[in-house]
Amino acid sequence: MKITGRESNGVVILDLTGPLILGDGTVALRDEIRARLGKGQNSILLNLNGVPYIDSCGIGELVTSFTSVRNRGGELKLVNLEKKVHGVLQITKLHTIFEVYDDEAAALHSFKKIQATGR
């Protein structure tokens, strides 16, 4: 799992590449989320375009990350899910928990709404 970060209007965008599975993938995501939260960055968009597969541990790490960010008063959203990953979220009913976007611009715009309303 490779993670590269960038920022757009106060939103951290983390581009994930590789399978999100038990081991290095979940550890890398956990460490990156903790580091961002430690810097006070709690508006996070995970770009999963480069994630072809996710296992149960990867799903668990997404939920843990979501909870950690939410507990810090932030938002974690997902964008550009591969078909298999989107299917896993639907089967597990997690697509009802996560805000999922097909378009990065729309996802970034949704953060602006939250910031503007002060939520």
C-alpha cells in the first residue's frame, strides 16, 4: 500500500495505491490517519482509485479511521472506488455509513458545505 497526500482548500486528500489488506496496507492507513489527526487535519478524503481489492481487515481499518476522524470533530469521505471495493461496501452495508463520491470535485465541495454551516 502506497499513500500519497495532497491538500485542497483545507481538505487532505490521501491517494491510496495497492490492496487494502491485513498487514502493511492497514498499518500504513492507520499511521497516516493518526499523523494527520495529530496535525489537526480532520477533513480527510480517501481516494481509493488505486485500490483494486479490500479484505475484512481493510474494511475494519476504514471503519476505525472513520470513527477516529469523527471523534475529532472531522469528516472522512471516500472517492473513486473501484467496482469490487464498491461492491464490498454495499454487501457490508457500509455505503450507508460512508459518504462515497464518484467525482473528486463533488467530494471536495461537500466538505465546503460542512465547513460553511459550522457542523
